[in-house]
Amino acid sequence: MSQRQKHSVRVPQVDLASLLGVPNPEIDLRLDASTTSMRNFIKAVTNYKTRTIASIADKRASHATEKKSTIERIANVEAETNDCKIKEIQLVADLQREQEERKDAEISVSTYKRQLAALRDRCAAIDSQIEHYRVIAGDLGREKKKEREKLRSLATQSGSECEMVEARLGCVVEGVDKDQLLVRMTQIDPSDPSRDFKFVLDVGGESYRVLTHSPPLSNMPFLVARLHESRDLFSFIRDVRGAYVDMVSEV
């Protein structure tokens, strides 16, 4: 049954002929029932209105809440989007910086490779020079060894020959230190035959050196240079003696 049918008022059937035959006719309109029905209808309408308003208010509140939530979600999405854009910009900057650093690193590596190749070439050249110097040093060592053996051989000659030479030349050769010879000569100065003329010769290095000579000779460097060319020690001693003789005769 519908709400309208539920609250409708039944209208009674009236017999007009019978009613008009009564001295004081009355018609029962059933106003109490109508009033009650109208009150129920108004109450129902009021309840419907209240429910409708409450429903509208609930929907409005729900819509406002949903709208607020949507706005918040939109704001969050916009914030996340902005963060993503900022991160994207930073990432692009980082990528550019990494590319620049990579280029710089590649340039540095290329430079270091060239320097390393140059160093290797230089080391190879130095090794070649070292080997060359080793060969030269070996040759000089062998030559010096031969000279020392020659000197030892000369030193081990018979004493009589040395004494005879020393007596005739007035010359004595002594070892005063390792690879150093003291040559003492006399019978040079006619006014003083026992006067000593001497020098110390170093034969241990790559070249001969006269460490001391007394009295000093001005042309001693020239005589030493000629010794380097000839490698003849006895000729050198003879030349020094001749130089002392010339020096005494010039006085």
C-alpha cells in the first residue's frame, strides 16, 4: 500500500432521500478521522523532509570531505611532481657534470699515457746508455788490469836490473799507497848530486794523476797529457827527469 493510499479518507455513502426526510438532517463527515489522517500526513511529510535534509547534509559533508581529500591528493601529486621535476633537473646537472668529469678523466688518462710512453722511451734510452757505459767500463777495466799486470811484471823483474837502472839514472820508484808510486831522482843538480827531485803518481784511476811534485814543474800537465797518449810510464819518468835537468840548467 502506498503512503497516499495509507492516509486517504474514505468518504461515506449518503442516502439523500432518507436524509431529507428527517426533520433535522445531519451528515457525519468524520472530521476526527480526517484530522488524524492529515496530522499523520503532515508528520510523514515532516519526517521525509527531515530525512531528506539530513541526507542532503550528509551528502554535502561527504562531498566536502571527498573534495578536501581530493584537493589534498592533488596538492600531494603536485608536490611530488615538483619534487620529481627538481630531481630531474638535478639528475640532468649531475649527468652533465659526470660527462664533463669523464671527459677530463679521459684527457688526463691520455696525457698520462703519453707521459708514460715518453718515460718508457727515456728509460730505454738510459738503459742503452748504461749498457754502453758498462761496455766502456769493462774495456777500461780490462785495459787497467793489463796495465797493472804490466806494472807488476815490470816490478818483478830482477833486482839487479832495477839496481843498475837506479844507479845509472839516480832514480828510485816506491809504492807509497794503493796504486800510488813515489819516484825519487838524484844526480840532477851538479852542485848537489844528492838533492831529491820527486813526484807521486796515481795510477789507480781512469787516468794518470800527479798528486805532488817537488820542486814543482811548470810543464808537468803537458807531460801527464803525453803519458795518457803513450801509456809508457818509463818514458814519462825519463821526460820528467829531463825536465828537471832543464830546470836546473836554466837557473
